[in-house]
Amino acid sequence: MTDLQRDDRLRGGVTGASSAGHTAEQAADSLEPRPPMTGQQLSATPYVAAIALSPIVTCVLVVVALRRSVELLTPGSTGVGQGEYVLVLTVSFAIGIGLVVLSWLDRRTLQARGVERPFHWAWSIVSLLIYLIGRSIVLQRRVGGSAAPLWLFLGLSVCGGAIAIIIGISSGVATMDRQPLDL
């Protein structure tokens, strides 16, 4: 792809032979210069926003599982039930698959917008953090994109982890007040 075709594609215009089927009015409209898209406009996709907000869902899942586990660890209880454990694992696996699909859709959207060789989605299988770091670096170098999704993901992960720890500890403190059962 030549530089002129790439610039025209980034502005949302048409190139070469693809404009041959247009009427004269449509051709005149397509010749009007459009303001160039910035790096943030190219790199902002709804899929990366969902990936960046995913620690909220993960935090809720962890808090629910952790709170239930702590409550069941009181003296006299048998611990976490197998059905609950399987449910948490299944939901976690489904969320993981969903996030990998979102990273695939994000890469596909970036390619459709004309970004050359965006960071590969398969890195999200290893870690979403690796995917977001690589995506931020590649987009910054190629189109001047922002690292906002990365920072949002990191901030929500830290805050979510702190909230999960606080809720887990507060659940444990509440169960310590109970009297042990005599067996």
C-alpha cells in the first residue's frame, strides 16, 4: 500500500478504482478533505475498553468466592463445597475465553482502521497485561496511540485487589467471633 493510499484510508476516503462506481455527487463529497484521525481515535476501540474494565468483573468474582470460603472455614464447617468450586472455575474460564475473544476483535478492528501489524491477540492467552503493554507500545510507535487502557487496567487491578483483601479480612474477622463447635 502506498503512502497516499494509506493516508486516504486513514482519513476514511476511497482510493483508486474503488471510486469508479460512484456518481459525480458522491465523488465530489468523497474529495472533500476530512480531518485526519489522531492516534487516539485510531486506537480507541470498544473491545480494549472492555478489556481495560475487566478487573471489575474479576474483583466481584474473587470477592464472592473469597467471602464464601472464609465463611465456610469457621470451626465446625466442612469448607468450600465442590459445586461452588466448579462454578467459580467455570465462570473464570468463560471470562478468560471472553477476554481473549475481545483482544482478537480489538486487533481485527485496528487492522480495519489501517494500523499496520498491530500487537497480536494471542499474547492475551498468556496475560492480558502483556497484551495491553505490547498494544500500547506498538500503537504509540506506529500511530501515536495512548496507553490509557493499560493504565486503567493496572489501576483497577490494584484497587480491586485491595478491595478483595479488605473484604476477605473483614469476613474473617466477623467469623472469628463465633464459638467453636464441640465435636
